[in-house]
Amino acid sequence: MLRNYLKIAFRNLWKSKGYAAINVVGLSVAFCICVFLFLTAYLQLTYDSFHKDGDRIFQTYYFSNDPERPTRSGTMPLPLLPALKADYPELEAATRVIAGRKSLVEVKGNYFDKLVVQTDADFLKIFSFPLIRGNRAIALRDLSSIVISENMATALFGTENPMGKPIEVGNDADKRQYVVTGVIGDAPNNSTIQYDALVRPESWPGYQTGKDAWASNSHAVYLKLPPQINKATFENRLKPFVQKYFRGRLDELQKKGAKPDQQGDVFAVRLQHLSDIHFDREISSGRGAPIALVYTILAIAFFILLIACINFINLSIARSFTRAREIGVRKSLGALKNQLFVQIWGESTLLCLVGFGVGLVLTILLLPRFNATFDARLNLDYMLQPGFIGLILSIFLLVTLVAGGYPAWQMSKFNAVEVLKGKLSMKRPGILRNSLIVTQFAMSALLACCTIIAAQQVDYLRARPLGFQKDQVISIPVGTQVNGRQVLGRLRNKLVNDPSVLAVTGTNVNIGRGMDRVSSRSTSGYTYKGKDVTSDWLLVDYDYLKTLNIRPLSGRDFDRAYSTDSLKSVIITESLAKMMGEKNPVGLLLGDDADSTDSKLRIIGVIPDFHLYSLADQARPITMHISNSEPIHYIFVRVTPQSLAGSMEKLKAIWQEVAPQSEFIGSFMDANVDAWYQNEEQMAKICSLASGIAILLSCLGLFAVAMMVIEQRTKEIGIRKVMGASIPNIIVVLSRDFVKLVVIALLVAIPIAWFLMNTWLDNYLERIQISFWVFAGVGLSAILIALATVSFQTIKAALVNPVKSLRSE
């Protein structure tokens, strides 16, 4: 019996090759896109989920209920962790994680760029990264210990056992020797914490000067609570800690009129669960992925899958009329309802299986292209995870049950006598079909609206004034294998007489996301005349303002003629002057009220505010200083507009002379700034791809349904032509029903799109206002696409000779 069912199924599918092809193409494309989107969402949703006792691991963050705007920050000062461990000995474990740019690592005269993370011994107690060699309890006990990743061990030592081997880390005077005391597994892609090696913070240069600086925030702090203490309880117990160590911050907020929030806090140290850190852009300094984006990706995947299922159902129901007599004959010969259901559902399952198989092949073939287009890090290994396999099998069963089961159930209920008499009629058969068409076009229009609005927001952010001139500036990461300050001097000497170069400068913070993909942020805070003052702390070199084309509002730029400029002078932004309460702060000393030493800095200039970081991140005032000892990590070169085309190649050639040990990975600053909005652009790209696929599948389904419906109305068309109807009249009659459905879909989709995108845009301080013309354009395009889709079939039907139409009936 099963063999007979398969024979009949293949025979029916071969007889209706067009129907089968449309379903296979629709299902395979939908499945391929859905796997990509599900993999993307799966990677995001499983961030940091592999750690044992993850429900007891938290990151600390500051909450400040400022009257202007409540703020949160996940960067902590160095003395916070020792104070926490001293005041709360019941903590199971606590560690700092200080991760910046890569460091120079030397082994046997070979040099490598590696991400050396500074952390405490409790790191290995809190996190479950596997320790392949060494003892977790003592691996980071000594200040000379270093734990290296498996990948770094292979790169440095090959197949040798690295345990006990010496490694030198750092440049010149900051170089320090460590001994390998452990090999740790590589951090997976879905880990917030990435590393090549781990060392103790106390061994790092500059630790002694910053270990008591409560106003300087630079790193994340992670705690592991004991099982008997929950998050809310410990946050409540931290209130005396805040009163003890942050009295100045509390007083300043209260002077500004800050009121306690719902938890009774003006300023607080709170905890964020490990599983939520990746989705919290504010705490992760803009590095996380918004959870709304992940949910949007999942919704798009289900939309596309639903559209494919709708096509399947519509085609199956429309085709049921052509198979009605077959069903009637089978029933009259004794076929039971459940036998008919199994046979018809089996055909649908076979189609789904072929569609899913083709979709899987497409997924494997197109994965590299998808990763390149969307800057994704997807791996087919994720598909072998039990959770993902369960998700795919559930989707397959759902599609076959819904898309194949419902039409099979309807067809198995046909009345044999009525069918054989030619009187088959379903109660208002168009309601379900029309509802499904409305649903799929509503989803397509919704995705199209979201795509356009997301793209407009990205363009708006890119076009917003940043307070400096980003064009014609080339940003060059120095790397770790050379001294940035020396390279800057050599490059200046090479370019000093070049008429195509307008200015050269150096800094420790890149603007935008450069080729090295490193982003760092350092803040400085103090009490000035009783006011709490916090700003971004930026190291620059001479000609920084000239390179970015920033003009001082008052005072002057840094000048080599003033020897004190590199020691005790700063330039501040306008917002910092306002925060200090000074109209003209030039000449005033900047520093903490309690500082009685000679370490305060003199303000020599005030400049307009500019965006050192993305518009999506919290903007802070900026304090700029010059130093002869602090490292330069980036070099900026401004060139003339006429020399823009060949400037990159020219600099690359000169770089080989001034820094032959370091790879040249320069990029234009305007491109780096555009990369700030990678998440938003990724959303726009994904929505664009999804809306295109959704519209294509909707049109494919509409085309097939139009073909089936017009085939059923052949007799009606012939009668209309005999009665004198013109070809244009017939085309209008056949098309208007489909146009009505598209209009209804637009009326459903547009309000939903407006609400969803307004909610999304509210997350931005700088946002667009949604234009009515977006919806009007999408609506008109949807109607024209629907008309174009059904026009071929309607024109073909209208041109048929009525004699032939009536004779065929």
C-alpha cells in the first residue's frame, strides 16, 4: 500500500510539474533564508550561555538618576574590586576584566600581536572556559603567571608543551616577562569576553598609579554570588557601599535636584545578569547587539516561512478543485477518509521534504556569501547543536502539518456524490484563500516599510554633523610591534614638504571603527568646586585640531613653543565648561578639590563639542591632553582633495620605510565613522533581503493562485465575451479582486509598521521623523507589483477565443 501511495504521489506531482516546481522553489528559498536568520539569532541568543552557574554570574554597573537623563555605565575604577571583596567576604568570586587593544608578544625572537587580558585569579573560578593544561586554583596566582589560549599556544610554540616557557609582553620600557602556567580553551564566537592570554592586572604598567583612582573608569567587574543570595538582595546590600565610597557623586546629584528612582536610589552600584550583558549596549559601551534586532530577525524568519506555507496552502486548495473527481471516484470505490488524508498529506510531505533538502543545499553553498555580506560569523557546526536540530525538525513538522495537512483534510471531506455530479462547492471557498493572500502581502509590505525606514535612519546618522571634518582624513593603526610616537615623528619628517598633506597627528583613540576593529574609552572624574565632573580622557598630539578641522572657541591649540603643553595643559570641550559652571575657563586649573599637590592641569583652550563615539552611544564632554610618554596608537593624516585618490597607496609605500615591522592597515575616517552604525546597517540589509524574498514568494503564490482561479473561471470569461465584454473590461474584472486584497493588506500593514518603527527609533537620541511618503510609495509599489503579477494570466485569459472556452467546459 505504501508503495502504491508513493507511485500515485510521484505520478500526480509529475502531472502537475508547474505546481510542484512553484512549491519546491518557494519552500527551498524560504527554508534557506530561515536557516540563515535562525543561525544568526541562535548565535546571539546563546551568548555566554555555556558558563556553568551562569545564573549566579553578574557584571556590576553604575546607575545615576541624573535629572537630565538617567544613565548607566559598565566601566569601573581599579579600586572597586578590592573594596568589594573586603566589604563583602561572602562573595564566592570576583574579578576584573581589562581588555583593550592587542599587545606585542615575543617568544624566541618571534613577534606576535595578541589580545592580552588583565584579570584576577578568580577569573578561572567564575567562568567555565576549559583549562586544557594547568591547575585552575593556582594558574593565575603569581604576578609573573600567564595563561594562554590554545590557539596562541599553537602559534607561539607549535606542538611543544608551553607549560613553564617564558613569554615577553609589551614594548620597550613596558616589556615584562611571564611564565606560562596554563593553557585555556579558545573563547567561542558567542562569548562577550574574548582573549588570547590572561595576566594579573597588578603586573601591568600603570597599575600602581591607578589602583586608588576612584574617578578613572576603565574595565568591567564580574561577581559570582553564593547560591543563597539573589541579585535583588545583594543590590540592596550595596547601598551602604555606595554611601561609603561615592559620597561626592551622591552629593553632586542631589545638588542638581536628582530624585530617587523606584528603588530609592539617586546613585547606585547594580548588577546585570551575564546572559543580558550582550544585549545591553549602554553597559557594554555600544558593543552589544540590541535584543530588538534579534527578535526582528526571528520575526522576519517566521514571516518568510509563513508566506511560503500560505503559498503551499493556497495552491493546494486551488488545485483541490482539479482533483475533485479523482477524490470522488476513490471514495465511490471504497477509499476511507483517513486513507485519502494520508495519501494527499503524503504528497505534501514529499514536496516539503524535497523543498527542505534543496534549501539545505542552498544554505551550505551560500553561507560564505551570507557571512561576507552581513559581516556574520555563522558556522554550519551550529546546525549540529541539539537545540538547533530540534528547532529545524519542529519547523519541518509544523510546515508539513499546517501547509500539507489542512488542504489534505479539506479534500478528504469532499462528498463523493456531489463531486461526481459536478456540484462540488465549498462554503465560501474564497474566504480562506483571500485571508491568506492578505496576510502574506501585509507581511511583505510591513517588511518593505521597515527596510526603507531603517535605511533612512542609517543615512540620517551618517549625515549628522559630528563637530569635525571626517573627509580627507586617513586613519592608520600603529600596531604593537613599533613605537607609535617614534613612527609618528618619522612620518612627519617624511611628509613635512609634501604639498598634498595638510596635517599629521597622533592619538590613543580611533574615531570610528577602523581596520583593526579596536574601540577603547577612558573616562576621568573629579570634584570641581563641589561639582561632580566626568569626561572622556583623550590623549592627542600636536595638530590634532588642525587635522580634524576644529577651531577653538576660546584660548589656543597645543603649541610646541610652550614647553608646559605636554606636561600640564589640557583643552576641554564646551559641554565640560558648562558642567564646571564656568563661562570662560581658559587659564583655570582642572583637578579634584581635595588635591593639594601640584598635579592639577591648566585649561588652555575650549573647543566646540564633537562626537568621539557613535551617535547611538552616550555623549560625554572631552578633555584632551598631550604626553611625551603615553603610547600613540593611531596616526591621522589629512590630505588635499586633489590627492585623495592616490594618497592611500603613497602612505602605504612610506609606511614600509618608517614602520617596516608593522602591517599598514590604513582606512579613510569617513568609512570608519560609517562602520559605527554596523548594527543598524545590518538590520537594514537583513530587512531588505527579507522583504525582497517575501515579495518574491508572495508574487509567486499570487501568480499560481491567479492561474488556478482564472482556469476555474474559463466558462465565465467565455460568456462575458459572447455578451459583448471587451478585453480591457475582462482584464479589470479579473484583476480588481486581487487589487482589493492588496489594498486591505496595506491597510493592515501600514499602522503596524508605523508603530513598530516609531518604537525602534525612540531608542535613538538622534532620529528621523517617519514620512507619509514611505507608506504611500510602498503601497503604490505593492499594487503595481500585484497587477504585474496577475496581468500575464488575465491578459492570456481575456484573449482566448470564447468558442474554445465554452467548448472546453
